[in-house]
Amino acid sequence: MIEKLLIICIFVGIIHMIETLAYSVRLAGLKTRKLVVALSLFNIIVIVSRTANMVQAPLTGKLGDAVQSKEDLPVLLHQLQTILLAASIGTIAGALLIPSFVSIFSRMISHLEVAGSVPKMMKNIASIHTLEKAKKHVKRPRWIMLSQLRIGGVPKRLLLLNLMATTIYTVGVLSTLYASTLEPTLSKSILMSSGLINGLAMITLAVFVDPQVAILTEKVMKGESTKQSMNKMVGTLVISRLCGTVCAQILLVPAALYIAWICKLIP
């Protein structure tokens, strides 16, 4: 069981690391002035996140299947809290990798333009010589970056919505799994509600968060705003995302109880 939990945590960490790095794709696009290419190329990296999610989902479900009685609930709760901790660690790892990611991803955009296709690009950059040159693009995060991350200039509502969406997305599936073990007779209806919960998080991101980031990106592209303002927004969004994964720890049990209560009300 420990091995299975470790595998789940690794996959969850990878998922949240990639989703955190997604904030910096626009920085790489602005750096190369090839924003559309950057967003398209990153979709290939997202495939890794989607694959990890497909693998970890049934493994996480198995943790719930192992609950045979109420005495097993504390063990399941501890396992779910460990998974949420992995989400926070993955977010921190993604934040630390942002400077290196922007530099390396910018080079990948240039290689893609030369190669003309992703398979050819992967073939070109797979050489030992190219991989050795990639070391020069690895950048260590500096404390000065944190000192520049003041909320001033970044809409507080945007940060709050991003925090809420991240919290819901992070805790949604796990809280429904825990709720299904609290109310075994309603397990099927409870588990089916996870899609609705995650849908609310995705709608919040798509309607309220992403458009504002896109607007600022366009302003920077046109010279109406500075790159520093974009760096500040990305940094504060990453911090709010990290806070969201921490809030998910706090809301795991209350959310499970609320979901179970709602499903009881459904006739």
C-alpha cells in the first residue's frame, strides 16, 4: 500500500508541477515574441500531465476500495492528506523551475521553428551535445524574485478566484472519494458528483482568471505594459495556487461532509 501511495504522490506532484509551469508559458512566448507557438508547444507537455492523471485516478480509487469499515477511515484520511501534500510539493517544484523553464522553453520554440515539426525538433534536441548545452539554461531561483512579488497592481479578486479554483480542483476528487466511504449507500452518486465540482473550478479559471492574464499579455506584447508587471502577475498567481493546495488540506473533511449531505438531499 505504501508503494501505491508513493506512486500516486509522484504522479500528483508531476501534474501540479506542470500546471504551475503553465503560468510561465506566456513569459517564454513574450521573450521569443512567439506566444502562439509557445502555447501550442506547451500542449504537448500537457499530455504528460493528462497521462499522469489517467494513471493515478484508478490508483487513488483503489485506496477507497480498501476501506472495509469505519475503523479504516483514519488511514484513508491520512493517505489523502499525503496526496494533497504531494500537490503542494509539486507546486513548489514548479515555481522553483519557472526561471529555467522559461529559458529552456524559449530555446525549444526556436528549435521548433527551424525543424518545422515536433518530431523533427525532438530528434534534433535529443543529441548529447544539445543536452549538454541545455545545462547553460538552467537558472537558480533568486530571493530577489520574491522581494518583487508585491500584490500591488495585481487585482486581489483575481488572486482570490485563482485560489478558490485551485482549492476546488485540488480537493474535489479526493473529497468525493472520502465522502463515498462515509456514506457507502450513496457512493455512486457521490463519486459521479466529482465531475461537477471540478467543472466549477475549470469554469472559474476559464471565465475569470485566464482572460485577465491574456489581456495583460496582449498589453505587454503591444508595449502598453511592462514585462515586470507580467512577471509579478505570474509570481502572485503561483503563490495563490500554492495557498490553494494548502487550503485543500483544511477543506478536505468539511468538503466531504458537505458533498455527502448534498447527495442525501437528492431525491
